[in-house]
Amino acid sequence: PVSAPLRWDEVGVAHPHDFDLATMPARFAELGDVHADMDDKRYSLEALLDLARRDEHDHGLGDLPYPPEYPKMPGEPRRVQPSRARKEKEPPTAP
């Protein structure tokens, strides 16, 4: 299989094995470059950025942990698999 741009009507029915080095020349000959006009329209990312800010503020959803070779960033979640995470001990309660 090779990477192939899809039209929206193909998204639900296309299978990766439909696209290989043997089939792509005929596809380009028939359809042309389906992404040729992709850069002709501009859209704002503000709605997506607002959603990210709301998720972080309202739900505490920040960035995913960085790869281990990067220094730990402020507010970054712990870098451990949830199943291996040690539970924080609760302070003892007074009798």
C-alpha cells in the first residue's frame, strides 16, 4: 500500500490495499491530483485553539507527556503508564 489522497465520498469505502504502485498511475490519470486546490482556501484555527484552551481550563486537559528525551515541562502529567503509577498516599486521618 501507498499513501493516497482521497475524496470525501471515498473515505468510508476505500481500503489501504486499493492503493499501490501499480494502481496509482491510473488513479492520477483518471482523477488528477485531488489535493491540487487544497491551499486555495484559508481557514482560521481560532476555534480549535479556543477548544484547546477551554479543555485545559475547564477539564485540566493539557499537553500529552513529552518523549523521555525532553526535559519535563511545567504542568506536564507524570510520565508513567497508568497501570504502573503509584497511587499518592493519603495523609493519615486523625482518630
